[in-house]
Amino acid sequence: MQLSDKIKEALQILIDLGVPKGQQNERTALCLLALTDIKKNSPWIEAQDPLIGITPMMEFAKTVYKREYAPNTRETFRRQSMHQLVDAGIALYNPDRLDRPVNSPKAVYQIAPLALHIVKLYGTDEYPKAVKLYHKKIGALAERYQATRNMEMIPVENVDGLKLSPGKHSQLIKEIIENFAPRFIPGSRLLYAGDTGNKWGYFDKETFVKFGISIDEHGKMPDCIFYLESKGWLVLVESVTSHGPIDSKRRIELEKLFITDMTVIYVTAFPDKQTFTRFTAEIAWETEVWLSDNPTHLIHFNGDKFLG
């Protein structure tokens, strides 16, 4: 889609401020325009700092810039644009009420004062000097964000060098690797571990090639894949904190994704019994369930294949 002049300018500001490449896109540029209430014909000197939520941002993009996004992309705006702008120091989260609960429908954002100062100078002779001084003062935001992100990464003990992005989902993946695998498939080898920040967080591509398994990179991978050589098992594990257990539909998807002569074991991992009970009716037969808060037990959904 061809970018309008104002969107191009907003994108250039984001690049100049050093945002990560994953946020150097039209969506994040529209977020910046909404944060500053800049219309198509507004000069940047008129940039404002309103309090604005995700839905109003999307409405702003639609009405002002004719960029319409589906309602189900709200989370993409929040997690793939605004999270990074907040972490990078360009935007503030709930500055009007710092104790507002996370994911509150009343959550709002506001452009940070220093970023607003830079935005107002865009297109003037002062802008290049202001950006240079800005970087000298606090460093490139992309570098700062990456350093912070690295500090928050969750290290995994059983796999050298593997670190996962912070969050409940990644924490459960860590527990699958450290607590599930040693108990129920001892001696197994991790072949794949997904990550919320990087789909291919850990991927032993050579072993998949050796087994003759061709992975469709566009397919929805399970969160963890283990290989137990002693029994010829390929163990696929889904980490479920809010959605996505191995139901009948998902099992069929995985069967098509992993065509192999090996015995494939399907496991859904939950953080606790409370989460598990929300999905009990969806769990597919011939699969296993593991709860991280009761790590020494498995729940077998019928069938003649039992782990352990």
C-alpha cells in the first residue's frame, strides 16, 4: 500500500529515533500520528499529547488516513507497536493513573515529553541537531530497548544459550523444558522451542532434515518439540496460558505438519489446574496433559499410548 506523505514523515521520525526494525512500519507510524494528533495537513509544530487508547488510535487511522484495520488486530497494535514505543521511551502507558490494572479497557497512552519536543521540530533546521543531541543524551532507542529486552529474557537451564522473551507463555515453555522433559521423557533432545518474540527461538534444522521431516515455515508450530531416540518418539507440546490447547482440529493440523514414521506424542501443558479446567472439554483424545504446578503427574486422555 502506498504511504501518504504524512505517514512517510512519521515513519522517518521513528527511524530517526532508532525504533527497532519490527516497528518501522505503517502501523506504528499511524500510532505516532494518533499520539500527536497530527492530521494530513497539520504541521508538525502543532503536535499535541492527548491521552488515547488503542481503539481510538485505530479509529483515527481509519477516519483521518483511510487505513482500516480489522478489530482483531487490536492486539497487534498493542503488542507489536505500542509495547515497543513504551519500552523505548517514546510513549507513556497510563500516565494519568499508574496503578491502572494491566489490560484494563480504560488503558491509555501519551507521547513522552522529550519525544514530543523532537516531533515538533521535524522539518526544521533544528531537527537534525535535536535528534543528534537526543541520541547523545540517552542513546539510540533501539539499542536501549534491545538491552532492556535482553536483561528481561528468561534463561532456560537445559539448553545452552536459549533465552525466551518475558511473559507467562514463555515462562511455561521454560518449565516444559526444565520440568516436564526430564521427568517424562528423560534423555530426550529439544529440537524446537518457539518464542513470543521470535517464532524460531530454537530450531535444530539439521535433525529435522536428517529425519526427512520438511517443516512448512508458514505452518503453526507447536511450542516445543522433543526427540526421544530410545523409543523413537517425537513429542509435540503446546504451551497454553490463555488459548490454543491440542483439540481435534489442532491435532489434525499437527499430523499434516509432521509426516513421519516415528511415534508422535501430543501434549498440552497448562500452568495450573484452574487454566486446565477452562479447556477440559476441548482436549483431543489420544493426547496427554501436563500441569506445571503439579509437575510429577500426567493426565492421560484415553488411548493405549501412555508416557512413562
